[in-house]
Amino acid sequence: MRRLVLIISVIVSAVLLLADCKSQNQTGDIPYTVCEGYFVRNDADKVPLGKITSQREFDKLFGMAAVMGRSITPIDFSKQFVIAVSEKPTANSTTYSPLSLVRSEGRIVFSYGIERGSKISYVIQPLLLIVVDKKYESEVEVVAK
């Protein structure tokens, strides 16, 4: 009886171990940091969306501004890259929130939520920036949920 329990335990453990290894190779959470203190420049030639890998490209799109005591998140493009989400300026209150950053089928998938509020008396350009370690760099897909 003990031998049967031992054999079944070993088989179950092996199956669970193999299943866990398989799922880690296909998908997995990737750590990131949400950037604070940046805005989309008025003279940016495009609406930022997706991966940014150089300081030069970043500076063409974004400016820095410390707001209400928040510190500006430093970015080291030699070790990190940025994923940006924005849209055209709007007169509706709009907030983006990061949901997940996972590796899936050889690429990175960044999912974010959009909360649209009421009409406001001024125009904003919503922005969400996250910083990711370069060791995770690959093709990026940005998905609104």
C-alpha cells in the first residue's frame, strides 16, 4: 500500500512539474515600473504608442514636469526600455491603468484599462508610461481592455 501511494505521489509530482515548466516558457509576468512626471510634448509628431528604446526618441515625444510633489521616474535606456500608451488630445476626463505585462508566444503583451469620465473644460492628452528591464525586450503588443 505504501509503495502504491509513493508511486502515485511521484507520478503526480512529475506531471505538475512538467505542466509548470511548460507554462513558464510560454507566458509569465514581467516586472515593470509606472513612470511619473512626464507629459506628451505639444510638438510631438505622432501619438506615442508602443516600445521606445532610446533617449533621443523619448525626448522627441515627452517632456518632464514634477507635479504636486511627485518625483520624476528616472529612465536608463542602456538598461531599460519604455512602453507608452497615449491618444489624441481629448476634452473628456481619461485615465489609463496598467493591468498586466506578460510574455506570450515570443512577444510581450501589455494590457491596460481605460476609464473615461465626463466632459471637462480643458483639453488633456492622456499618457501611461511603464519602464521595463532590457532583459525582457522583444516585440511589444499593446492591448486596451
